[in-house]
Amino acid sequence: MPFGHTRKLSVLLAILVSLCLPPALAEESAEHRAELSGGAQENYLAELKRRYGTQDERRALLAHVNRLLDTYAMRAGYQVGQAQRQDLLYRISVSAPGELLVREESRAERGTQLAVRNQRVPVFGVDPFVRYDCPASGPSCVLRNPLDGSPLLTIVRDHAGAAELAKAFSFLIRNVQKS
């Protein structure tokens, strides 16, 4: 009898542990894709419009994406142990119909060096789902360009922040694809 209880407890423990572990990337992708449509999308967009005081979905999405980019910016202070630490700051805007402009500013930790790089991201015909990676080692997460999977944005390593930014950016791409 005690052996039967031990086995039942170990099975129960295994089930509880599996429920507490972070979901696999495939499950996260399916969940993220599900959030891009239906009632969840309407609720998300309504909340953003309320939060940013606008009735324009695109303005609300741009404001939210840019606020998240400010919040999770990769600052030199997070890059402990790296030789050339720098701030990476981003700004997203709509540059033309069907095209986003990603402005990247990199500032050296010391000095006045400022480098600006602009990248145009055409969004017509691309999968709006933005993927991201947050390697276990290192201080950053990378959001991938939906066009070709290349690195697009680098932010501080924060899974929840990267997930929210990817979600908002995905909604923004869908919105820009409509115009």
C-alpha cells in the first residue's frame, strides 16, 4: 500500500511541476498567434486606445511599442563586463504605406559619440508574427525581423517585456498591412 501512494504522489508531483514550467516555444507561438485574432485582439486594442487616449489604433500601437522600447532599452549599465558598453535606443514610425521605419541610436557610455541607423521594414505580404530570442546567457533579448528573421531590435533581457513588445509589434504590423 505505501508503495502505491508513493507512486501516485510522484505522478501528481510530476504533473504539478510540468504545469509550473515555462511553456515550450511552440506553445508560446500558438498562444501568441491566437492573441492576434478574435475577441482577444479587440480587447487588447481597446485597452491600448483607452490607455493612450486615442481612438486611432495605429497611434495607440505606435505609442505602446515606443513606450515598451523606452522601458526595455538596452542601456550601458546592463552590459557589465563588456568592453564597449553603449546605450541602444529605438523608435518605430510608419514611413510610407506598408512600411515601418526602425530608428536605432547607439550612444557610447562615455563621450558624445552617437550613431544613428534607420532601417525600413516593408510589411506587405509578411507574416505579422514577431519572434524573439532571450538567450540564457547574456544581458539581452533580440526581436526578429518578420521579413527574413534577422535581428531587428535588441532590448534588455526580460522575457515578459520581450513577449509584450513582440505582441504589440505584431499588432502594429497587421495594422500597417491594412493600409
